[in-house]
Amino acid sequence: MKTHEQFADDLALYALNEMSGTELREIKQHLDTCAACRRELQSLRNDLGLLGLSAVGPRPPVRSKERLMRAIAAEPRGSSSALSPVGAPRRTFWLAWVPAAIALAAIIFAIGLKQTNRSLNDQLAELRNRYNDQKIQLTQAQEHMRLLLAPDAVHVSLTPPKAGKQPNATAIVSPSQNRMTLMASNLPPVPPGKAYELWVIPPQGAPVAAGVFKPDEHGNAMMLDHRMPAGVQAKTFALTVEDEAGSDKPTSPIVIVGSMGEGQ
């Protein structure tokens, strides 16, 4: 009858499925009654599962290692496996699949590393796009502030021709920068296919189109940091309702109008 220590020595071979016959039956019977050996067996199986991911395998008990080496030394020397007795355990078999397991683990690790690298590249590209968007928004805000703080900036209030609670707008114009900002409120909604068009009226000559826009559901609208028509000296600003594609001259009555020098 084997002792507990002898069964403990055999656990590594049992975990590798390198036991047969009477030895296999005895160790199975012992495992049914020994919780300590069952825990040790589970630990060995866990180590074997991690063997392919590590260059260093689990360290078996010293007595088990000595017994395994003696078994290897007792193996018949020969080039043909047919010389081995039928049913004899081949305890060196597990040494053959260790390199293959390590190679397989290396391939799996390389695939995982490649996928991680692709994910990081995608995240980096997204961060770059966000940075570029924020940079553009910052540039636009700086241009808008430059217009608002320009020494020659003029505020022009556009009011309806008739009294009462009517639409209103304010234009901030910088002649030196040739740019303007328009902020309007209480604008009535426009029919489908129509839009408000802003007109710049010089001291002399016909009105010049300066852009089209549509208000939101509350009647509010903004034209931020808008470029003025080139070569036009602004005197008066007006809004009319035109086709949403814009018109080259006013075709409807003025909704609101204001001149530079008024309301300053």
C-alpha cells in the first residue's frame, strides 16, 4: 500500500495523463478520499494550462522529478517505437508538446497584440479629429472676439419700419476687417423654399446681397463673423424674404432696416 507522500509524488504524472493500469486505479481511489491531493491536482492542472504562456513551467515535487528521471533512464534505447512493449507508459510524451504549446501561445499573443494596436490607432485617430474640430472652433471664436473688440466696430440696430412688438436685429460691423456679425430675434417663420436675405446698402447705389439664413423655431438667428461684400461701403442694412437660394436684388418689402450711426 502506498503512503500519502507516494501518491503526492504521482500527482504530476496523473495530471499529464501518463499513468495507466493499477497505478491509475490506485491514485483515483486515493483522490476520492484525500482532499489535500485533490487540491494539489487542481493546482497542477492550472499550472499546465498556463504553461503555454510562460517560458518556465510549474515546478513539480522533488520526489516526483526524481522518479520521472529514473523512468526516463529505464526507457529502452532504440530508434523504433515498435520495440516498446504494448501498453507501456511513455512518460516522455509530454516533453514533445511543450514547444508546440509555447509556439501556439506566442501566436495567440501576437494576434491579441495586433488587435490592441489597431484599437489604439483608431482611438488616436478619433482624438486627432476631436482636437482638429476644437482647434477650428477656437479659431472661429478668436475671429469673432477680434471683430467684437475691433476699435472701429460699429453696432447697427435693425428695427421694423412700424412701431410695436416686431422683429429686431443687431449688426456689429468692422470696416477695417471687412467682417460683420448679425444677431436677430422675433423673426416670423418663412414659407417653404424661402429665407431671409441680408442687404448692405451703400450711401449711393443699389443694395448688395450679403447672405441668406433661416431662423429657428423661436425666431432667433445669427450670422457669426460673416464676410462683407468686397468693395462696398456699408451705410444701411436691411432684411427681406427671398428664395432660399438668394436673390441678386430685393423682391419683397423690407422686414427690418437700420443705418450706421443710429442707436450708438
